[in-house]
Amino acid sequence: MIAAEPTAETRGTPAIRAQVICGGVAVEATVCDRQTLDDDTSIAGPAIIRESGSTTFVPPGWHVRRGPLRTLTIDRGTV
């Protein structure tokens, strides 16, 4: 389901786009690898954050931020 099409970078982090189904509607999501995200990087949903042990989905209308301790915080609203 993840189409590996290169797109713009997010603070130096290469991202790809993938079509996902959210609420019964196909939407384009940003896909990033967690280990390549810089501290304080924020990404608006829809987004998929990949890592070896899990995948985090950020729905539309939410955003995710990687903190200095490598934690991910997901909040409602824009970046």
C-alpha cells in the first residue's frame, strides 16, 4: 500500500507519500522513518511514522512532534 515516491523533505528528512484509507476516504499521507527525524521535527497528518518495531499513524487534523528524548507526541491541530 505504500508507494515509494520521493517528495519534498521535512527538515532534511527524506519523505515519501502513500495513499491510505482514513474514514473511508483515500488520502495522501507523508511517510517518514522515525530514526531519521531530527529533534523538534513536526509533521502534519495524515502521516505514517515507521520504525522496526512499530508504525505510528497520525490522522488528518493532528500532528506529530519528535522530542529531544526521541519521544513522539501527537496533538490535535496544525503544526
